[in-house]
Amino acid sequence: MCFDIGHAHIMSNVAEAFEILKPHVCSTHIHDNAKDKDTHLWPGQGSINWKEAMDLCARAPDPAPAL
């Protein structure tokens, strides 16, 4: 599955969503938002903790490409 970091941030939180889906992640969709709507901002322009998000992605069973 493609793990959408922006959508995870809106729906709950990135870490919680990633831990649930981690075994199934084969790619990632990278975009930021302010947790209020799906604005598809550049990383760093919203409120996602990008250090945490990238550390989580690096711990995937097979590190996934970031798109």
C-alpha cells in the first residue's frame, strides 16, 4: 500500500497510523498540511513532524520510495 503521510496526519497521527500499516507499506506519499484539510503543502509548510515521519519510514520492513 502507499502510506500517505498527509492523510495519516489528518485522520489520527502519523506514528499511530504507520505502526498499524507498517507491514503493508511499499511506497509513501509525502505532503504536509495543518491537520485541518488535505492541502498538499511542501514538507515543512504544515504541522507534520518530519523528523519523526522520516524516521518511521526508514523503519519500514522494506524502506519505501518517497513520492
